[in-house]
Amino acid sequence: MTEDPVGSTPLAYDRFFADAYPRLVRVLAAMTGRRAVAEEIAQEAMFSAYRRWETVATMERPDLWVRRVAINRAVSAHRRVIAEVAALSRVGLWRDPDVVVELRDEALWAAVRQLPARQRAAIVLSIEGHTAREIADVLGCGEETAQTHVRRARVRLAEVLREEEG
């Protein structure tokens, strides 16, 4: 731990929220493809940070802590949706959702959302400009593992996007 970079006061949390929340929503929207879901998960993660602010504020990178919480929640939510879709499909009640994604390159982000959860998180964080060490911190794994997730995600994305072009 280093010196308190953001402060442990409510005002410091407000500054942290104003800085971290928009970026967190952007990462989650890329992962989920749904801005409303991204905003909800980001709000839950930021509320977790608020409840533990005295501790979170003393961390070297509180933003990475909140991203880890948010990505874990996004992965859990995705698993729940998959289970729900499977259950509804078995009883014949499933219909395709009306999803509107506000991202520039829909083909790329659709391919990203098809990746396994850890690869998806790693590549989104990489695109956001995080280092391998930061990605590893968020995912709770080693730096080499984080690099492997990013590398595998890039290879798979290249394959998928090449298939779509051809």
C-alpha cells in the first residue's frame, strides 16, 4: 500500500466516482453489449466501493478494485442469463431480446462478447489501455495468465473477424 491516493472522505469518494464510473460503464457495455445492464452493474460495484470506502481508499489502485468487482458481477450475470435462456428454451418461451448497443464497431464487440468470460474481460481491459499487471490484478490471476488471456482473445477475434469478411 502506498500513501492514500484518493482520500477516505466522502468528497474523495465523489471525485473517485465521477472519474471511475463513466470508464467502468464503457468497459461493462463492451463486455455485455447492453448499456442498461452495464450501468446497473457499475452502480452496484461503485456502491460496494462506497460501503467499504475507508478500506478501498487506501488501496494503491481503487479503480482496479472496483473493476474487479464489476467484472465478477458481469460474469455472474452472464452465467445467470445463459442458464435462464437454456431453461426458457426447454419450455419454449425464449425469444430474442431487443438489444441496442451504443458501440462503434458492432461486429468487433459482438465477437468480443462471444469470448470466454476471462478472455472477454482481459481484452476489454487491454483495449481500455490497462497493463498486463493491472489486468492480472483485476482478474485475480498472475501477469503471465493475464497476457495469455489477452493473446488468446486476440487470436480468436482475428479468426472470427476474418470469417466474417470471407
